[in-house]
Amino acid sequence: MTTKLQRFFSKVQSGTEQFLSQTAPFDHPLLTLIRTSLQEQKETLDQLLPELSEEKEAELPTVKEFISIVYHNHEIALPLFEAWKRANDWMNLPSKATAEKLEPLFPEMKKALEEAAMELEHIYGKEDIKFVVPSFYIPTIR
């Protein structure tokens, strides 16, 4: 059985893996930056998810670095993806169809990260996560 946090972060991991696999054949400087950020995010999620198992309650000091890395990598990759998508349009790159196909991934990952942020706030408290989760992932209306 998985925890809510595992489900939310698993959605992010799935989107990350999908993006990495579908963009592998293409080469563009912006895509290289996105892929580097998302590769680190994937590696971090591979370490984080086992820590969030139901058998043991994850202590915040144990997982906070992993969580912070995931949020910050998404924060970096999102505007780079938008720039790469525009570059595909402007330059009519061979990866244009792939960029359009992958466009929904980033809002889906952001939604999962927002849901995870609310769950983290519920579990650990607002004060304890304020330096772990960037504030714009925490909805102002609760």
C-alpha cells in the first residue's frame, strides 16, 4: 500500500521518466538543460520514494533535502520547457510534435507537487516545510 505522498511524487516521477524517454532522440541546448534538471529530479525521486513507504513515517530531516531538490528541479525545468517549446515553433525543429505532445506533462507534475505540498504541510506543519517547499507550490486558499 502506498502513502499519499508516494502517489503524488510517483506521478511526478512518471512524468519525468516520460519526458526523458521521449526527448532522448533530440538535441537542443535548452533541451539539454531541461533533461539535466529532470535527470537529477528522477534520481532524487528514486531515493525519496522508498523513504515515504507506509512501514515507517518519514522523518522530515531524512527527506527534506530530497523533497527540496525535486521542487527546485521542477522550478528550473518549467520555464526552460516553455522556452524550448517556443524555439520549436520559431525554428520548426524536428522535435516540435514531441514538444506539443509533452506539453501537458508539466502542468500535471505541478499539480502533483502542489498536492504533495498540501500533504507535507498537513503532516509536518507549515513552519517546518516553509524552507523545503517553495511557497508558490502551496495554494493560498485552503
